[in-house]
Amino acid sequence: MKKYIYGIIIFALIVIGALSLARPVRAEGGQQEPGLRQVDVTAYYDYLYHWGISKDGRPLVEGLTIAGPAAWMGYTVALYDLDMNFVGYFEVRDTGYGRPLGWKYGASQMRKGSSIGDIEAGLTLDLYFDSKQSCIDWGRRKCYMKLIKSEG
């Protein structure tokens, strides 16, 4: 019986030791996990424009909806903070313009007569929130993103 208890204790110590040595994957020195890239993530809420409906016709949902380039509609974005902590999975249900990048980056397909915007170009994403205060609390953050082809 003592051997059995000692075996369990040794096994538990090995597991605890292995877990204490484990570290999250970090993007350091310009090297990232394949498929990850850094973007700015801003926040928006629907107080005037869409009446709660995204560009794809479905409801805007906090914690689920993100706006990006039109070509990404129907994809999912996995977001991580700069310490590689998982923020969440978000469906690209909406599009946005963002800030103008200038004419050297090309013309906007969303706003005729304007240069392309940073959301339209995929350099910034716009995360949906239910309130103005939640948007203020989020602010503008740098994150790592991975674009995932998905359904539903």
C-alpha cells in the first residue's frame, strides 16, 4: 500500500513540475507562430448605423462580432494579446473603413474618392461591443490575430 501511495505522490510531483516549467508560446524577436500577425483592434457599438444588424444580415453580438475587410466575411479571427493570452474567437460579420492610409496604399472600395482605410486593408479590426463605455474600456489595442476559414 505504501508503494502505491509513494507512486501517486511521485507521479503528482512530476506532473506539477512539468506544468510549472511550461510557458505560453510568445512572439519574440520578430518570430511568430505561423499564421499569426499583429494588428490594431479598435471597438465600436451600434448607436446609429446598422440598427443591430451586421453587413452579412445577422445580428451584431458582443463577444462574437468583429469587423474587417470585405474579403474576410465569413471567416473567424482568433485574437491573442501581446503576451499571447487568448482573447477569443470572433466571426467577421461586418466590414469597416477605419482611418485613411493615404493614396500610396490605393483607393477605397468602400468610400469612393477616398484612400483605402486601415480596417478595409486588414491592418485594423473593429470589435463589436453593446455600449459606448465598453468601447472606451477596450480602447485601441495591439493584438495578434489568426484568420481561420470557417463555417457557421
